Amino acid sequence: MFYDKEISILSDNSYMDDYGLLVEGQSEVIKTIQCDVQPHTQKMNYRDFSYDKDAKYKVFCDPEELLKLGTQVSYKNNIYYIVEIKDWDDYLILLLDDKKVT
């Protein structure tokens, strides 16, 4: 596998104010990792992972404790969310989408 691309793991600095309203914070890069990024479709998601929602990219990378469901990452100056994680022996497969899964 060729890790010829990079994604940046972002921190979400949003918080609830005293009135219970969400205040959007500025995302900051925590760490940048080498990976392989491939375009992905909903049909491929279902075929490969039985995941029936949309995802824009499939990412292959080394295990990293900061990578969790819902984590924001930046790729090509766009923000994506990790919507699915497949943990293999020595690498992870992440599905990224521009919409956060709740």
C-alpha cells in the first residue's frame, strides 16, 4: 500500500455557552498522518462494509488512537468526518463523509 497522501486530524473547539447554545469554535490541526485516500461510493460502501450510508472517501492508514468515529479530518482543504472504522491487524480503513453521522 502506498501512503502518498496526507490527512490532518482536527480538534473541535465548539462549546455550549451559558444559555445552552452551541458556539462554533475554530478547528485546529492536532496531527497530520500519511495515508492512502481513494474515492468511494455508497454502492461500494455497502458491498465492502455493509454500510448503507454515503461516504466520499476510503482511507487506509496506520493505527492512530486519535482516529475515532465522528472525528474531524481535513483532506484537500475540506473537512470530513469519520463515519466508519474497520480495524485490521496492522492498519485501519476509514470511511469519510462531509456530513457528521449522529
